[in-house]
Amino acid sequence: MNTNTARSHKMCFMFPGQLLELPTIANDILTDKAVTEHMVLKAREITGFEWQGLYFYDPELNRHINLRLQLATYLISLMYCDYLMRSGIVPDVIGEHSMGIYAALVAAGAFTFEEGLELVFKIGLLIENKTEHINGAMASIIGLTEQEILSIFKQLSQHKLFIANYNGSKQFVLSGNEDGIDQTIELSLNEYHAVAARKLLFSAPMHSSLLESIENDLRDLLSRFSPRELRIPVVNHLTAEFCYRDEIMQLLCEEIYKPVFWEKCVHRMKQYGVNLFVEAGYGETLQKLIRWIDQDLKVMNIRDKRSIEKVRQRLSCR
């Protein structure tokens, strides 16, 4: 995998992190059984969950909510990716954000679809079990600088608070204990006048040292898997550099409790020559973040089969 060449006009598939809500599926790719049936059947077989639409159905809506969101994110991303690649659209590089690392590694050839699904499911269960009594939370903060957020943390020094995602110069996700996150949101809005501050659905304090204690269990779980050489370069969110086969397991161990450096990833891929970013996932989260980071970069997402043609047209114009 040669990552030293810096030609322009490259395309990136980018895989988003965990969904913020259960998806509503209405487009022609994700309702096409030829696209989804194999993956849905494998998901049912490996996880034991039943399906309704494209999320795991459970009459107790809050039961396993984080895990179901993780699995839905993984599956939808790979459904889009599979359709793109079967349509002849193959990326020059892959970028990933947070939990998007698993779909990214599958798309790059390090793991099979089934292996990636098993990893997401078992790691999700591990996080769920280990954080049941932590009383954690996460929040999105828009419009404050890193220094302003650190000033808030200093005011709330009695709490364990962390920057989980560096999404832009004034776009951050925070992680920590729930009381501290609630107070951070209040201060962000009322004292520091943030553009927006809201708590996320997740109860696990992802990408914070509050999860460092699960590393040994995670290493034991990962020891049962063996990644292959990557067929497509992947820029990982932990170091914002290209990752290689012998680094993958260490990255998967550490990314749970270390922050996401998405802004640095975008700059690294631009340096590599990427000028077209295609979001292979539900929604427009990464598109919006890239527009905040660099308005000169071209960003697209996959809404339906017509949007595939728009990507193809964009590629023909490069």
C-alpha cells in the first residue's frame, strides 16, 4: 500500500460513527432486497436480534440502544459501500470516524463482512456490560474553541470530563460522567454562549479514559481475529495517519478510550490529494463537518440510486 504519492483528484469513501437515532429507511438502495438481504440474514444469525426495517427491533426501545445504533451504522454503511463498489465506483482512500473504523476496515479488505459484524457486536456488548454502572454521557458542542471547553472543564474539575471528538476548530464532542456533562452543556449555553450544546443518546462515555479499564478484555476478544493486508489505504481517526496491517489490533484496542481527530484526518486526506469525499453512511454528518473544515472540498452522500449517478458524473469531470 503506497501512501506517499500525492496526486490530486482522488476520491475518499468516508464512514461515519454511530448513528444518533434509529434510522428511517425510505430510499431505493436500502429497501432493495438484492442489496440488503444477505447482510440482514447474517446480522440475525450472528447477533440473534430480529429486524424491523433496517434496525434491530426490540419492544423495549431503550434496551441495547447503543449496541443497536452501532450495528445499524455498520450495516447501512457497508450496504452503501457494497452498492457503490458493485457499480464500479472504488475509492482511492478510506476515511473513518469513531465506530466507522469497523466498516472502513471491512471495505479495505482487512476483515470480512461477517468478521466485522461479529467485532461490532461483541465489542458493543463488552462496552455495554462494562459501562452499565459508570453513569456516563456524551454531548455535542458547536461554537466554542478548545480553550473555552478546557476552561469549562477547569470550572468543573470535580468531574471527569474529556474531549472525545475533535471535529473542527469549533466542533467538539465531549465525554464524561453524566452530571459533569449536564453542567458543561448548561455553562456552554448560558455563560460561554455556544451556538448549540446537546446531550447525545449514548450512555457510554466513548473515547475517554473512563473506558481504559476494558482494554485487557478487548485484547482478549481481538486475539481471536486476524486482519489481512489492506487493499485500499485507510486514514485512521486515532493518529490521522494511514494504518497498516500490523497496527490494526492496537488501534482497535486504543480507539475506544482515546479521542477522534477528524479534522486532522480531513487535512491528511487533502494532503494525499483527495478532493472528493463521498459519505458511505446514513445521513450527512461527515459532509457537514467537512464543510466547516474546508469549503473548497467536494462532498457528497448516497441518498438513493440516483445519487450514485451523481457521484459517477462528478468522477468523470475530475
